[in-house]
Amino acid sequence: MGRSSRSLRRIALAVLLTAASATSVGTARAQPDALPSWNEGTAKRSLLDFVGRVTGPDFVPPAERIAVFDNDGTLWAEQPVYFQVAFALDRVRALAPEHPEWKVTEPFKGIIAGDTAAVAAAGEKGLLQIIAATHVGITTDAFAGIVADWFATARHPRFDRPYVSLVYQPMLELLGYLRANGFKTFIVSGGGVEFMRVFAGRAYGIPPEQVVGSSGVTRFEVRADGTPVLVKEPKVAFVDDGPGKPAGIDRFIGRRPILAFGNSDGDRQMLEWTAGGAGPRLLGLVHHTDGEREFAYDRKAHVGRLDKALDEATQRGWTVVDMQRDWKTVFPPAPGSDR
């Protein structure tokens, strides 16, 4: 082969290698965004960097990649009242014809009359009465069916959408991103565990055995026809809120998480417990700052108060997600919409 032929061959090879390199770079740049509903910023970078660390230079075995999330206000909306409370109020109205005494007995009288002030005035004691009247004395299977029926028909008073559609699109993406990178995702919430398990799989892709929540006592019995059932009793077994959250994680999960997300002071101890472990950790708070697309509230809120946990997040450098600034969108497209 002559010198000119060899030169042409080297030039051709160089061109091919350059083209291949350009194609490789182009392909790398075309990688899909793992969190497309998140705006570029500190919060998104901290999430991506953390997953990169625990799957790379600061490798954490997949079995230890435990991520825990509060539910109300963290994975879906919680205003103007917790959705389980909305369910209980609707349940009182549905059961009212069977309880004529409720027409003259608070807090049921106020619920039936639509007197929200009277209901609020009943406080925690009144709420416990409402829960006892609507959540107990039935089997766990019957309760799950009632909850499922409610989700199929009830709609949020402001957004006029099914409650189960008011999940946060950015958090759905985060859950999926974590699972794609070997994480096991759990709900750890103050809500009733049997209530949450009805929708958690469909809403978040989290199976019932990965839902930790408050629970009541159940009684096993065998019905006259031989059917074994669990009957819900008016006794509290476990409250999964505040200091109860780390206790619940230890009892039901058995591993200290490396990632925890909440949105209120009720989640503070869960984040502290997570932060106390060795190795890389990520602690996150959703800060509700968007009164136009959702709700804006924090230190003085009657639901989901974020006060001491916000101060601690600032002091300790936790990741605070500013809903207005960090999220391109809040909810998935409304059911039946074209968007």
C-alpha cells in the first residue's frame, strides 16, 4: 500500500472515530431527565447527587437503600383537612339516617348541618368520636370496600377532582427514580394504615406491606357461616406520628432509612432518626409555598404545621423543597383532560 493510500486510510479512520465520539456525546446528552417535573436547582441536584453517591463512590448495598415518606402533605395534598378526616365526615352523613340521635349530639349534629365551626370546636375529642363512629365495629374487609367506594366518588372541595388524583407528580417521579436505582420505598404516616393501604399501590406503586401507619386494635372471630374475619375495635394500638414514626420504622421495617421525606413537625423525629445513622443520608421537607397551584402554609397552619422542623432543616442543611420554586407542576393532569 502506498503512502498516499495509508494517509487516506488514517484520515478516514480519524473521521469515523470523531463521528463515533460525537454520536456518543449526543447520546449522553439525550438521556431522559429522571425528574422532569422538577426545576433545576439545589433541591433537584441534591436528590440526583445523593442517588449517584450511594450507587457509586459511597456505595450502599441495595438491601440498605431504604427510603421512607410521610403521606399527607408529602406525597399528596392535605388541605383543607386530612383526606381521611374528609372520608370520616362523609361517612357520618351517610350513616346519619341510622342514627337519629346524632341530630342533637355534637360533633355529629354540626357535621350533618354543615356547621364546620361546630366541628372544629369539638377538637381532638370530637375527632376521636367521629373516628370511632365511622371506623370501628366492622370487618377490615368491609372497611377497605367502603374506603374504595368513597375514593371512587368523592371529590376535593377546591379542585373538584378525585382525592386519589391529588398526588404530587414530582414525588411520583422521585419514587420511581429511587426504585429504578435499587431503593425500597415505604410510607410512614400518621394516617390510618388500613385507610392508606387501599390506595397506596394504585397511587404510588407502594404495596400494602410497605405502608406503616397508625392502627387500631382488631379482633379475630369466626362468623356463624364459618368465615374468619378481623373486626375493628374502638381501641388505639399504635400512633405513627412524631416520636412514633422512628418507633414504627424500627418495629415494622427493621432498618434505619438512608432517605426520609416529610413536610411537617410531625415528621421531625423521623428525619432525625434517619440522620443519626452512619454513611450518606438525605433528609427532605416539602415546603408548601404555592397558594395558586396548591396551598401556602407552614408555621401557623392548623393542618401540617411546619415550624420546628423548618428551623432544624435550616440549621442542619436538610433539603427543603420549595413547592413554588422547585416544581414545574404539582399534580398530574386531571382525569379526562387532554394535558
